[in-house]
Amino acid sequence: MQGMRGHNAQWRMTTSGDADDHAHNLSRWVQEYNQFSAGTFVGQITELWLPHTQLFLESTNQILHQSCAAWSKALWFGIPVSRTSGARMGTIDIPEHSIVFKQGGTQFELFTPADFDIIGIVIDEDIFARYLQEVEHVDSYQITRKQGVMAVNAQAKVEVCGALIHMLNAQQTNQNTYTPPYHSFEDRILSYLAPLLYTGTAPAPSTPRNLNRHRIVERARDIVLAAPTEGISIPDLCRALHVSRRTLQYCFQDVVGMAPLSYLRILKLNQVRRDLRAHSTRRNPVTQAALSGGFYHLGQFSADYRKLFGETPSQTVAHVNYA
């Protein structure tokens, strides 16, 4: 959302009942979210744009697998507010007392648990480097080389989360009456963030085995989603990936915590939901979306869909058309 990056601060709050809609509510990010736990999705984003910085608080109630990329020529810092058991960035677990950090314009994967809150800060690289040099007297390379998951001081993290949430809430209260110098807001955000960063330590990187297992899961996912109508089986995947059935099972259990067919079926259900929401006005939308996703037993498809999303495919269509 380029227009939000002018001379004035812009505050907004959005809510959504669909995971992928929620992903698109975060301005200027390229994202796709897949819901992996059963029930109705509820998500909220509170977002503040400053001239060179985006600050937001994102809350989601379901287990999600996210493919994300912040805007280019920027740096993204994610600070989990809630407990992080089950949270990972790629193949790296996100411990409770940690933050995550990634270059803008670079795609990455997040696996987030149910009832998860995270603060995000995205800032122009040049502004970040200038602040560190002029105020903290730290070379930005000392920070950028730590990309990934960084362990930080637990108490300092709690204090930073409180200060940033207070800033978002104060801006909501004062957005129509208060016009501060916005560069001071950016300085304040960086003054909270910087000490966490240059005292934080990066954990050990993923082992070659973990990286290989992650690649196998990615390739299996790509194969299935590229040909959703073909009903690809476990033996088909083993032949295509040149791995044994046991290896495939271990890879999926280690990377996504699920059996291959369960994981891939949920991915396809998410794809069908996107198809339904995008083409809700066509003739027989439910049947067409189900068949295009490789679901040929319509009764079982409808039952699985309702169990995952908390509504039937027909209700999804009705909600979109009514909106």
C-alpha cells in the first residue's frame, strides 16, 4: 500500500474471518496463509504506518502455515507476544524468548500455533543503518548478519512488547487530534528495538538433515498443488522424490508434524477455499471448486471442509456473495 507511506502517520485496524483474507490485510506484504486447525478463523491486525516504518500487531486464533515477504529494501523484525510453542521460521524453532528477522523482498515460511500474537516492525534499510550509525554507533552489518531467529533477554523483550503495544494503542486514541513529529516515533521504535538486536544471539543453524527434510516436503507440496486433480499417492511421491515411504513419513512428521496425506489434503482444502471465494458467482461453484481440487466424493469433501473451516462450502459462497 504505497499511499500509506507519506508524510503523515496512518493507523488502521482490520479483522477477518478467513486466513488468506487476513494475510492480504497486511499492507504491502506478499503473503499466503493456510489454516491447519479446525474451526472458524478470527484474525486482527492493528497497523501504524510512519514515513519509513510499518509497525503492526497481528493476532490469529488458528494454527497457520504462512508464506510471507515484506516489501523490498526493508528489514522485518517479528517479536512474538504470546507463547511460541510450535512456532517456527522455516526449519528453525522460535523459542519463547526470541525475535525473528528477515530481509524484505525475500520469501520465508512461518508456522504459527493457535492463539498467536506477534508484533512486526518493517523499516527501510537505509533509515535503519543511519539510526544505528548516528545514535547507537553500531555498524548495521553487526545486526544484519544475524538474520533468522535470535535469542534475546526475556525481561527486555517483555518491556519492548509493552512499549510498542502502548504506542499502537495511543495512536488509535489520538489519531484524529494528535500530530507529533513522526520521525520521533521512528526513533522511539528503533530505540526499543536496537538493544535487543545487538545483544541478541543467533541459535545454531539448521542441520543438513533438517534442510533436506524441509526440501523434500516443499517438493512434495509443489508436486501435489501443481496437479491437484490427479490424486497423487504416497508411492507416486516416493518415486518422484526418490525417497522411501519411511523417509517421506519422517520428513513430514519432522517438518510439519503431520502425516503426508493429512498435510497435503489440508493444503488442497485451503486451495479450494481460495477458489470458492474467488469464483463464488459462477455456476455450481462448490462442485467445480471441489473437482478442480481433486475432491471427487462431494459428501466427504463437504464434511472435511466444514470440519476444517467451521462452515460448509455453500456457506462460504453465500458469505462472499452477501458481502
